[in-house]
Amino acid sequence: MPTRRWRHGLIQLLLYALLALVLIALVFPVLFMLLTSLKTGNEFARVPPTLFPREVTLLNYPFLFRRMHYFTALRNTVLVAGLSALGGTLLGGMAAYSFSRATFAGKVLMYGLLVASIAVPAMVTLGPVFITYTDIGLLDTLQGLVLVNLATGLPLAVLVLFAYYNAVPRELDDAAAMDGCGWFNALFRVILPVAMPGVVVTFLLLLIAGWNEFLFAFVLTVGPETRVLTVRLLEAGGRSYVLRAAGGVLILLPLVPLLLLVQKRLVRGFTFGVVADG
């Protein structure tokens, strides 16, 4: 009995130690970025380096506010990331429901190709997208960024929501059909409310991906009125690491209240996925 308790305690200790290492690995880069943004350029270049700033300065932030045209870039980022995440979640939800419930020829192949497209590098599609946007007049527009982000995020939305829909009992579909609901009404009135944790997770994943997107935003936009935060940081930060760190904080900062607001739903969504898979 003591041996069993000792083993159980050792396993718990190892799990807590592993959890602490993972937490440090996740938190330390953000902490390092925040501390670096409070340093001067000379202190950052000092040898030996320091983790905590000896002289705290906030001058990097107002300088970047002006150089980045922060609020214009923030507006563009919110519009592009928000609309593409909303559209990707909506269209991905309908497509995932079709793959989960409908039966049609080539279903498995089509689903496999859609999921496999996640592995296609963005550099492969960048050239054709640029040429197409030039021909149809979507170059240097926010609409073009929304469409390309929606297209790149759609396979991920289908993959995530397909797993959630499969965990929803099919008896709910039968009950909705008996009440006279078609597939559209059954999806939006019955299935989606049950799978709402998965919808929230999908929306947040697409929102964060769109918020951090750089390559398409850098190539497909030219003027200052269509630049997003990630591109603006490259232009304003230059080679200064302290400015880049301050810009990273400014990019991350608007997401913090949102994540704190939906953290319970986010945890519930991931837990629902774990239970469903189990």
C-alpha cells in the first residue's frame, strides 16, 4: 500500500513538473517581449544581457503609435480577422454538417482533399492569388484580405467542426426532422446550439490566425489605408528589437480582453472535444 501511494505521488509530482515546464515555455516568450519593450536600445545591446530592465522606459510605445498609424491598422486588422473568422465559421459549419450527416458520391475523397489543403504552404498559392487579384481589381483592398483569409481558414473550420458534429447524437436530427425541420433549420436551431463550444473554439482559432497573418497582407496591400498591424510593425519597427517587442505587445494587447471574456467558453469547448473524442 505505501509503495502504491509513493508511486501515485511520484506520478503526480512528475505531471505537475511537466505542467510547470509547459507553462514556463508558453509564458516566458510573452514576458520576455514585454520586458524588452521597456528597455532602451543601448540596454538591450548590453553585454552581459539583462532580463529585467534597469531603467524602465515607455517611450517606445508612443513612438510606435505614431509610426504604425496604430488605430488605422487596428481597425483594418479587426475588420479582416473578424469578418474572415465569422465567414469561415459560418461556411465551415455548413460544410462540416454536410460531411457529417449527408451521403453523396466522393464524400470521403472531397473531405480528404479539403483537410489536406491545410498542409499546402501559403507561398504556393501566393503567386496565383496575386495575379488573380490584379486582374479582378481586389489588390490593395480589405475585401481581398478577407476573402483570402476566409479561404485559408475554411479547411481548419471544417476539420474542427466536423469532429464536434460527429459527437452530437443523430437522434437530435431525427427529432428535428419529425418536427418538420429541414437540414438548414436543423443545423441552426438544433445542432449549432449543442455544438456551440466548438463554434466558439473555431471562431477564436480563425480570429487569431487572421490577426497574426502577415504574408498575404504584406504582398496584397500597398497603401497605408489597407495595412494591418503585423505589416505595420515590420515597417515601423525596422531593425530595432525593442521597437519590435513593443509592437508585439501592441498587437497582442487587443486580444487579451477578448480571451479573458471567453476563457470559460474556450475551456468548455476544448473539454467538450476531449470528451467527444473519448
